[in-house]
Amino acid sequence: MKPITLGIRREIAKNRPNDRPRNFYEYGSFQSREVTLSIWGCNSNHVDRKFTLKVSAYDIATDWRVDLPEQQITLGENRSAELWSGKCPEPPLDQAFDKMAPSGTVVVHAKLLGENGEVVARFSDWPQPYKLLDIPNPNLKLDIGEGEIRVSVERPAKGVWLSVQGDDEGVEFGDNSLDLFPGDTQVISVKGVDGRMVTAAWLGKERAGQV
């Protein structure tokens, strides 16, 4: 476990009690009502740490996006703390894909930035259940360099899995199953590719292919 981590909890109030998970949207006889978020941070170090919290929300069904005001926060040593809570961001009704549940296609992305602007921790929360999502092509881009791959997207992507075509013996990726967002390029260390084609799959495109 990394020493600094983030987490997001989405809770959806329904129009009547049921046994479904609290973070699942409902569209039938059970309907989604108020949707709230809470963002938590954890510091496993033995010293207090100061960060900038950045939170963005993207509607994957439209072009709507909003960036919440940045917050300067301090995570106390060896503890977790709630950093933000409130109503889940959602597009105005006249821009919403589903006016009964405007946040039902909204993905929330949170980052903690260090004093030099580097990303120390990131986490994203996607509306569930995933099977109901129609995720557009993220326009994924891979820039393969010496011992690293820079992975970027134009639209949010869930669970991006990197692999190589054919036999993957000896190939090691420093990280995988990535949630990616515009403007947040991730640099992944890699060993053993040796000229093999790097492929990718993600939620909505489960068959790996060249990008």
C-alpha cells in the first residue's frame, strides 16, 4: 500500500428501501434521488503532509465537465481524514443525458498534488453498475520510450490494461488497470517489451488491440 492514498464514496438515496448496493443507480420501480460524495485521504507516514486537492467531474454521455475549487489540505500523520463531502457534481438539467438521474453518467476524479505540483495520489469514482454505462472511445494514446510508456486520453477511460501482442514472457509493467483522464498523463515503467507491439484494453473495449 502506498503511504498516501485517496478514496471516494458515492451514496445514492433511493425513493424506497431495497437491498441493492448504496452506490448503485436505479432506473426502474426503484429510482435514484439525492446523490452524495465523500472524499477521504490516508497518510501512513509519521509526519504531517500538506497537499493541494483537485477534483474534476466528467459526464461521459456529453461534453459537460466541471472543476471544483482547489483546496489546500493537511493530512495528519498515520491517520485518515475526510477531505471533502457534498452533493455529487451533475450537469444542469437542460444538458443532462438522463434528467431523472443527472449524475448517473458522471465520473469524479480526485488528485493530491505535492508542493512541486507532482501527483502524489489519485482516485476516481465511476457510476455503477458498470454494465449500464455506454463509455465513448477515449482516444487512448501510447508514447513508448526507453523503459517507459506515457499513457494519455482525450476522454475518461476505465481499467486500461496494457499488454503485448503474442507471448508476454519477460514483460513487466510498473502499473496496470489504469483509470485515465484528460490532462493527466501517466508514465508507466516497462521492462522486456523488446520490440513487441504494446496493446491496450479497457471497459467498453475488452478485446486488446493496437492503439
